Amino acid sequence: MIGASAHEYLQIIGLILYSYMWVEMEAVALKSGNQQGEYFDEAKLQAARFFTQLSA
């Protein structure tokens, strides 16, 4: 039965790592002087807000 209980832990770790990646992407988008442009940064922030609200 050890394998059955690992499923929930893997889901939690996946959610934590996925959230961490979005936080890192938000930090890059918020940095001034980003080369990809203002519209790209705003779209990245909107996507981050959407996915963090979805997983909450």
C-alpha cells in the first residue's frame, strides 16, 4: 500500500513546483528592462494570475 499513498504526495509536490515556476516567471516579467516587450510581460502576468487562481 505504499505506492497508493505516494500519489497524493506527488500531486502536492507537482503543485508546489508548478507554482514556484510561475513565481519565477512573474519575477522576470516584473523586472524593468525586459527585452520581450511590455505586452508580453502583461500577458505573462495575466496568465500567472489565471493559473494561480485556478490551482487555489
